[in-house]
Amino acid sequence: MACTIEFIDFVCSQLEGVGVIRTRKMFGDYCIYVDEKPVILACDNIAYIKKHTAIEEMMQDAEVGFPYDGAKEHFILNIEHKEHATAVVSTLLPHVPYPKSKKKK
């Protein structure tokens, strides 16, 4: 089951104020970028965020899961709790690299 546009809109609205938000549809699901950094994978109406030591303590009670077959395990971000979600994303953001540019040959 792919994400609904309503879920994507809700996630984006919950992250308001963290930075510039944009989405990119990928394989029926979405990647949500904050300030051009890929921060959340939204798959099957679940918000997955990369497991990283910077947010480990903040996410100690979070469920974990795999956004798609072959993916590394991610934390499941409870996007319903706006203050916590924005704090987690804000904390992780400096540790997420910008995507590598795809140069044409």
C-alpha cells in the first residue's frame, strides 16, 4: 500500500518551522526533504527516520521497522506528536549529508 497524499501533507504540516520542506515521490512512496536533506522515508503511511546516535536517546521508546525490502532498520517517528517530531528532525538534520549530485557524463 502506498502513502496517501493526505498522510504526506500531514507529515509536512507537522514539520513546519524546521526548515524548507519538499517531497519526492519514489516507487509509490515518498522521501521528505528538509533543507534539501533526505530526512524521512514515508512508506505505507508510516514515517521512518534514519537510526543515528544523535537521536538514539530521543527515540529510545520508538518502534523500529524497515521502510522497504532491503532497507536498513529505521526508527518509526510518531508524527502525531509535533513537538517531539520536530525536535527529533532538528537534532538529526545536521548529521544528514546532502544527497550526492548526479553528474551527467
